Amino acid sequence: MTDFTDLISQAKKMQEKMKETQEALKKIEVEGVSGGNAVKIIMNGDGELKKVTFSEASKKEPKEILEDLIVAAHNDAKSKLKKKTTEEISKVTGGIGLPPGFKFPL
């Protein structure tokens, strides 16, 4: 019976750590860039877009190019956020991978 009690205790500890990690993840900010820093995007841990900045040179680009640069910077930020989120979750789970298809928190 002791093993089962230990297992429950460990599960509760992990649940508490996950809750703390979820709060910490919300505070993460990543920067996505494109076009040699022509466009920069700041995204938080909830995947919300916080800021978009353009270099002076980017303002001279055609509309279509600027649109592509924004999408590329967003994708860069999203990729960095996913990597950072995975790293933080890995700290809590002790490197145990999450099930395939599990998306947290994005």
C-alpha cells in the first residue's frame, strides 16, 4: 500500500509543479524576426502578439513583401515559443516526453 501512497504523493507534487510552470509560461516572451531584423514580433507565453516593429528600410518595401515578412517573423516567434515551452515542461516532467499530439499550452 505504501507504493500506491507514494505514487499519489508524487502525482500531486507533479501537478503542483505543472501549475507553477503554467503560470511561468504565461510570463515568457519571445522575439521573432525576419528579413534581417526588418520585422520583429514579440509574443508572450499564451501565444498572444504583444508588439510588432518595422525597421526604416522595411517601410520602403512593397506591401506584399512586408506582409510576407510579418508572417515569417510570426512563424519564427511561434517556433521559438514552442521550443521554450517544451524546455520548461521538460524540467517539470524530468525529461519524460509528453504523449504525441499533446499541445501545451499552445
